[in-house]
Amino acid sequence: MLLAAGLGAALSSLVVTGAAAQEPEPAGPAQELAERFAPIIMVKQQEEDCDTDGEPFVPMPVEMILDNPQIALRQLSRNDPVVMRAPGAADLFGLGEGFFLDFPGNSLTPACIYERDFDAFAEQLTPTVYAHIVQQPDEPELLFIQYWFYWYYNDWNNKHESDWEGITLKFEASSIDEALRGEPVAVGFSQHEGGERADWGNEKLSREGDRPVVYSSARSHASYFQSALYLGRGASEGFGCDDTTGPSDRVVPEVVVLPDEVTDPDDPLAWVSYRGRWGERQNGAFNGPTGPAAKDRWLEPAPWFEELRDNSVLIPAGDSSAAGVIDVFCGAVERGSGALITFTVSPARIIVGLLLLALLVRFLVGRTDWTAVDPEPVVAERRAGQIVRAAFTLYRRSPAVYILFGLVYVPAAIVTGMLAALIELVPFVSSLMSLAGGASGTSLVLAALVGSIANIAAFVVISAIVAQYLDGDGRGTAAAVTAIRDTWARRGDLARAFVRSFAIVFVLLASFVGAPWGIRQLVRYQFVPQTVMYEDRSGQDALDRSSELVRGRWFHTALVTTALNGGVALLTLVTALLLLIVASGLPLWAFSALAALVYALTVPLAAIALTLLYGDATAARDDQTTTLDPVGATSS
């Protein structure tokens, strides 16, 4: 019995000793500090596999590509020969800029290859971020924690294999132990080649305890403080639009602490010393990035931190004046990037496309007569080219008058923003936006709808004023004031005609079956403002008269009005885009006001041309032929 008891006690002691031996060693101060302030990353959800609106990747450990037979290590030289496959940390140790990793697929034409490979490579791994704690010798009272996020592929405007992003926390501390007793004073979020900073107590920084919340932009992986749409107009902001709107997945990563340098090739972290590219070799922004230790801020984070912006340009919902231009800007940058990629892959396709476009424009321009003729009287037969030249002539004669008319658009833009904001307060609308998810995106759609109605209404009013002005005998400021007063007196007739025509076209276009009739009626109602002001018609009578003038000239009217409005819209858009790019420091509210002003300067030109087109249709319909003498030479 005593022997059995002794054996039992001995075995119990062995079990306890063995269990104690298997417990992990306590984390050191560096690991403790890194885990305490490790970020939580919000990643935009995908609705389905290969969905281009969501984010298919999450930050992962580099082990997913190390010792991976699908990954090749290449050397820069003729044809970039493969040095080896499945390179490990030891193989990358000490390699310089003359080497790069090459993943399966072509980074410029990714399709869904990178997403599917990521799913396979990362299946058994856990999301991870890398922490690097650093103190500059010349800043002994400051301590920085850099959190580096490794992303498998960057599927944004600048497509490339691998992506290194992250955030940096700044402490007023001279040691890790001192940092553990306090908290950061500020945090910097990396965004493309620059970034944004905030004080630790700033309300724009979301935190879960001591852990900052990072909103990662879908597919570009830039780090932001909020769920929103952001505008980038340069290298530090990125060039394009970043989307961090939800719904999002919450990623809580593990933390691996990196040393300043690794001197042993057998160290599992030997890849830290690799100075080559982490992705396929390409030109410019499409080249694979270098790793964290190759960045200047790896050992000197203070200068980088001080250069960060205090804010990013957030695209507000309900700002229709700016939203339209910004939406086009975002799309244009994306399409421009795609065109650059296409040119890189197949230059002939872009060249042939540009040649065909040039031939089409030349053909259309050559189909009309560009002889300069007298722009008055309004009711006279003119070719499309003559209408355009006559419109410019009239605008040049009295620019101040037409700018005054165009300023009607400015209050329309203000009213649009107010209406969009008020509509969002309606319980049904706010519930619908909540169900749709991503309130910012839904608000932009709402703003676009409200803005479209306001823009069309403003254009109708401006067209009516221009028509009344051209119908009068006098010119100048007094005649302009009279035209505005007369148009205001006819506001009821204009409103009834506009509401009726808009409702008919909207209902037809909204229905799939009635869409062709909607387009038909849209063209037939182009002369409603002119028939109200010139011919003293109202409501349905104005619509019927406009339809009568277009009858037999539908394609001509559609082509000319499309060209007129498209030309003015293009002129306005190009001006606004140049303003958006050149004046990159301009606040968005100021840009919105200037965008409305640019539109106000150009929209009267389209109104003049449309009135002259009405005069041409009236002359043809009522046999009011007037011989106009040329006043200039033909141009092409």
C-alpha cells in the first residue's frame, strides 16, 4: 500500500512537472507592449467570391509565400531568370534590390487568380500583423511602434503583387517599460505614399480599449480612421478614391515582433533583411513593393510621422455639386489606370482605339456646315455647325449677361444639398439607407437623384431666361433684368410643363418596357422652355408644341442636343477636374462652390445653342425661311 502510494505521488509529481514545462514562457515587455496596442482592422465585406467591390484579402504572415512551390525568386537581368522556387526566409537573407518574388498570374491582368490563390495559401494561417518598436538615436525621448500589414495583392488603380501598409503609434517615452506605464500621444495611419495622423484622444480615432480601429480601404489597403469614401489627388493621398464603407468584417490579428535587423540566416525572421521586391517586376506604380526594413522610416520614423496630414479629403454625402465631378474623377482615374495597363499589355489596342475615335470625330464634324452666320434672328434655318458658332458669338457679345443668367444654378446647387440632407432625416429613407448598408454610398445615390432633378430644373429656368432675352428687342443689363422678371412671371407655366414632362419621362425610363418611349419623349420635350416663353404656351400645350417641332427631326434633334450638352458638360468637367487636381489643398466645400460656379459659366452656352436649334426647327416647321448672310470664313 505504501509502495503504491509512493508510486502514485511520484507519478503525480511528474505530471505536474510536465504540465508546468509545457506552459508558454511569459511574454517579454516588447511583446506585451505590441499586443496591448495592436490594431483591429475593419475589412470591407465581399458579397460573393471574386466580387470587385469588396476586399478579398486580410493581413497575413509572410509564411504564406515562403517555402511555397508556387512562388519563384527571380533576378533582374535579361528575361529575369528564376533563381529558385519556394524560397524560404534563409534564401531571402541579405538579398538586395536585384531580386524579386514572382507569384502565379499576371499582376496587370489579375482576373480572380490572386484571390483564389490567397484562399488556398492562407487556409491554415491566422491573420497577423508585424510590430517593430524603434527609437531614433536623435530622438531619445520618443518611442514608436510600427505595425506592418502584409497583403497578398493590391487590386487598386496601381495593381501589384504584395502590399505593405500599416500604422504607427508615437509615445513620449524613453523605454518600453515607460511606454507600458502610459499610452501613445498620437497615431499615424499609412495611406499610399503618405498618411494621416491624429492625437490619441482625437474623436476621429476609434478604439477598443487601447487598440486602435483601422478602416482598410477596399483593395488599396490604405488605412483610414472612419468608414467613408475618400478622395486622393496626389502621391501622398493616392490618386483616385478609397472606399472604407461597410458592412465590414472585424479582423483581430496576432502580433509578431520584428527586430531592427537579423544577422543569422537561419533565423525564422531572416526575411526582414531582404531588400528586393515582394512582387512581380513591372514599370512604375505597378512594380512589386519593397519590404518594411527597406523603408527610410524603418529606423527613422520621426520625420515620416511629422509629414503626415492632419486630415483626409472625405467625400460628403448630399454634396451634389462636388459629388458629380468627384464621381467622374474616381471613374476616370480607374479607367485611366485600366487604359495604361491595356497599353502596357497591348499598345496596339489603345492606338487603334484612339485612331478610330479621331476618325469618328472628324466624320461627324465634316457632316455639317461651320460657316459663321448672323446669330439673329433666332427663328432661322441653320446647320448644326452654324448653331454652335452662333452660340459662341452671342455669348462673346454679352458674357456678363449670360453669366448672370447662369448664376441661377448656384442657389439650385445649395437647395439640392439642403434637400438631400433633409430627405435623409425622413424615417423611411433613413431606414432604407440603413438596410442598404454603407450609408455613405447610399447617400451619394440619393444626392445624385436629387441633384439630377435640381440640375434639370435649373437648366430649364436658364433656358427660359435666355429664350426670353433673345426674343426681346433690347440687349444689355436692363434687358437681362426684364427677361428674368418676365420668366419669373411665367414660373407657374414653366413649373407645370416641367413637372409633367419630367414625370412622363421618369416613369417611362424607370420601367424596363417603356424605356425606349422614355428616350423618345425626352428628345421630343427639348423645346419646352422655348415654347413657353416664345409662344406663350403652358402645360400640355407646351409639350405638344415641342413634340410637333421635333417630329420628322428626331434624330437630328437628339444628335445635336446630345453634342451640345455633352460638349458643355465636357468643358465644365475638364475645368473642374483640372481645378480638383491642381488645387489639391482646396477644401472640398470650396471646390463644391467653384464647381457650381464653373457650371454657371458654361451652361448658358448650351441654353443659347438650344434656343437657336428651336429657331431652326420653328423655321423649318412653319416655313419661316430667312436668308442669313455669312459673316466669316468656313472652318473645319
